[in-house]
Amino acid sequence: PMKKAEDTYQQNFIAGNISQLQRQDNEEEIIDHPNAHSSLNFFIPILSTVLMVPIALYITGDGDFSKGSGSTSVYWGVMFGTMVSFCWFIGRRLLNIDAFFKELFIGYANMLKISSIMILAFLMGNVSAELNTGAYIAEVTQGVMAPGFSIGFIFIISAIMSLATGTSWGTFAIMIPIGVQLGLSVGMPVEYMIGAAISGSIFGDMTSPISADAIVASMATDCEHIEHIRTQMPYALVTASIVLAIYLYLGFSY
């Protein structure tokens, strides 16, 4: 599928069907400035954000990285990266103050939807843990589903949920507690259940049309979104089938 899509694109590009439209879109977004042609415009903001995180971990942990606050450190990193970006882009005259904050607020606005989904998903995860959902599933499936299928079951449910919601992290929050409870109930290693929940969630996230990762990938490469999903789906399904077979083997051989 990927080869077919590439051939089709090359044919359309040669025929001139899409190149002019793409050039018009790109010309509106490109900043025409001598300082714009530098990879430092990418690396300076990113590196300042990333490098601030371990420093913040050290500070919040009173000298012990393992005791530092992860959420606080990421917040400090983002704020520090934003401050460095502001100084960098304004100082190099790539953006003025109005343009910088306009783009900043657009970025924040794009994250609100994802943040809301994650908050609600973690809430659902806490509720399911309080209700002992994993133990309940183990009870109702006892005699119907073999314990050996429990790892594959968590993988499949995580994949379906992530595919439907478009978020892997949200599915983590819901399915990992359920997987752990189910594993303890049927006597299956907890690490297998966690691995199944994570891998199933990532599979669904990478193949979901409403996934933020897939949408950003399509936007960044200027690719038609559904075409991107359609071409990568066969490869993802092959990988998921192999993983499911391994989980079934692990489950029934334990």
C-alpha cells in the first residue's frame, strides 16, 4: 500500500495536479528572513525544554533524581523552553511579540482537546480501580475464557479502545489497572498484563483516524490524512497479529 501511494503521488506530482496547490499553502506559512534558514531554530527550543527536565528533577528531589516531581519538572521544562524560544525568535527578529504569542496560544488551544481526554481517561481509570473492574471481569469470564487468553484479551480490548478514542495514554490509564487486577485474579504475571495493555493501546493509537499522533504525522508530512491511515494499517495489523500470537503463547504456556 505504501508503494502504491508513493507511485500515485509521483504521477500526480509530475502531472502538476498537486504541486501548485501545495506550493501556495507552503508559501503562506514560510517566514522569509535570512535567520530562518538555520537548524538552530528547531534545536534551541527543543534542547532547552528537554535539558531543563533533569535539572528540575534534581531540584525538586533535593539532590535525588528519583525523588523529583515528574509533573513539576515537565512543567518547568515547558515554561523554560517557552521563555528561551521567546528570547531566541524575538532576538533574531524571526517573529514579533504579537506573532509569537499568537502561535503560542494556537498551540495551547490544540492541546486542550487532548488534555481533556487524558484527564477524563485517568478519572475513568481511577473509578475502574475503585470498582475492582479487573476482578469483576475475571469473575464473569471464569469458565468462559481460559486464563491463558487473559493477556491476549487485554491486548485486544486495549487496541479497540485506543482505536475508538484515538489516545494511547488515556487507554493506559483505563486498561493498565484493569489488566493488573485481572492478572492477579487469574494468576498471570502482572508485567505481561501491563505490556499487553501498553502495546494494544499504542497499536490503536497509531491506526486511529482521530489519534493526535496520526493527525500530526499527516499534517507534518502534508499527506492526506485518511491515505496515511489506510497505507499504514496493513503493516500495523501484521505486527499486531504477531504480537497477539506471542501473548497467546505466553499465556497458555505459563
